[in-house]
Amino acid sequence: MPEPQASPLSGPLQQSGANDAGERQQADPAAWLDGLWYYALPSSQVKPGAMVTRTLLGETLILCRTSEGEAFALRDICPHRGIPLSCGSFDGREVTCCYHGWRFDRTGHCTAIPSLTDDQRFEFTKIRTRRFPVAEAQGNLWIWAGAQPDVLPPPPQVPEMHGSQQRVVETQEFPCALDHAVIGLMDPAHGPYVHQSWYWRSLRSAHEKAKRFVPSDLGFTMARHKPSRNAAAYKLLGGDLETEIAFRLPGLRIETITAGRHRFVGLTAVTPIDMNRTQVTQVMYWTMPWLNLLKPVARWLARQFVGQDRAIVTQQQRGLAQRPALLLIDDADTQAKWYYACKREFARAAAERRPFVNPVTEQVLRWRS
Ligand code: FES
Ligand SMILES: [Fe+2]
């Protein structure tokens, strides 16, 4: 059967190939999947009656919250003459364009054209600016990419922390295409180099690791295990630790650390801004009350970590500008291969209107880090 066109992807898929040294990278690194939730921003950044602007998924958006507390997102363009709606105002109910005063409700439909005289009949309700579905959970606001299905799935949630509030959020813009940011999330071999520091790891502390992976919802999970003994920051959380790391499309990493009856969860979410820029957000939740005192430390650590990843992909851009062929090796890059396989399968399943069949099989991966 011929490969279906990758219509749910925003960019072309290249053919995969292999060589002796490893597998070549397989897809347009800027392509993102439609039909999934992407992290937009923390809910708290959109107050009732507020209008904030963001560029996400290649679109400039306004994100607003009504006086009643309902969030919505519209394309930041007035359908009349194209001025950004964000140049206008929002009264907690409707957005008013600053040019001719046309008004738009939370569904993007035009509700008023002030220049019309009483006897002029004009079907302004047919005029609309594009609305993007949004959903909120656990203090996060998510935006849906692509056409809205009849029934939207619930937005992503971190496990077993239902109703919890987020403690620390760190967002940074990476000057790279989506895949390079996503692959950094699951790359086990860069730790001792990129995150080398007294509180995390050093080259000297690197040792061989073997981790069991199982397929999980839209991705795979590094099964529950004792965290690396070479990560000093883990020691902060106390003695008897276990960690589990789940990855799922479109670029979400959820690390759940249990420490006795307490829990610490890190969510890392990657959202394309456009073809060349990617938003990376780290959200931390915890149940240990004493950790609240160390919130500034947790924030500093998050900023350091994300900043180190940002610095390395910024340097990487200088090489990628020459469009080199890239390699993915076993086993250190097997998760990156799985990411590409999941992405391809998701696109194919959407094109064929069938459920996603997880291409990942249970496996132990070994590497030194
Ligand atoms: S451009 Fe917005 S109302 Fe005219
Ligand atoms: Fe990293």
C-alpha cells in the first residue's frame, strides 16, 4: 500500500533510511501533528477580563477569559481589514476591534458592526475570526491543533495529582524546530555533558544503565525504577525514591517521583511557535509541604535545566543551518526513533481514520550516562 500523504502534519515527511552507522533522522523537524492538545500557558496568566497574545502553532492568537471565567482563543486578526484584534479591547464578554469597532464574541462570531444604519440589513453573524478550542486542567491551558472533532478528548493531565495546583512554571523559547526540542527531552546521553553541574551530574559519575520501557498512551514509559544515584538533586527529595517517566505525543514528558507517601511530578511540554521556534515549558507539582520553602530553589533549578537545553540547541542551529544528514543510534537514541515512529503512525492513523496503533514494543535499553 502506498504511504498516505502526511496531511495531518504541517510539513512534508521525508523518507526514512538507514546506514551502517545508525538510522538517519526521518521527518521534517518542523512538522507538527494536528488533532492533539498543545501546551499554551499557565491558566493564571489569563485573568478574567484579560486578553493576552501569543504565537503558537504558527498562528498569532488572543487568549481571553470572560468575566465568568471561561477561557477562549481567537486568531488575532480582524476579518474586516486585518488589524490585530489585540490592538482593540476586551470587556470580559466581547472583543472590540480598534479600527471600526466591530465586536466579536468568544466563539469568534461578529456580534455588531457599529457603522450599519438601522435600516441596513447585513448578515454580520456570518462573519467570524477563527476560534481555537482550548481546555484547562491542573492550572494549565491547552490549545487544540487542527480542525475540531465532534468530541474533544480531555486535555493532558499529570497522574495522581488531580486537583493539584502547579508550584513552579518555567517557559523558554528555543530557536529550533519542534523535533530538536522534543528529542532533547528524551535524550538520555546528553545529561553528563549538557547538565553537568554539582547538583546534577558529572562526567565522572557516568555509569552504565539499563532501563525497561513499555508502550503507553501515545508514546512510551520508562518503567518505575530507583532514580540515578548520580543525580544529587534527587537526594533533596529524601530517601526511598522511585521514578517513572512517560513520553507522549505531541511532545510531553511526565516524570513522576514517589518519595514514601509523597509525590513530585515534572511536566515538560513542547509547543511549536512556528517552523523555527519552539516553546518549552516545565511545570512542577509536589505534595511535600516542606518543599514549598524551597520553591525559589526549584524555580532556579528549572530555569537552569531548561536554559542548558536551550543553549545546546542554539549552538546546534549553527550546524543544522547546513542541513547535514543526522544519525540516531541504538540504544541511546531508540526513544527518539520511537518518537518518530509514533509521529508517523499518528499521521497515518488520522489519514486512514482509524485508531492509533502504538509501534513501541516492551524493551530494555542500555546506555552510559
Ligand atoms: S478592521 Fe476591524 S473593524 Fe475594521
Ligand atoms: Fe536536557
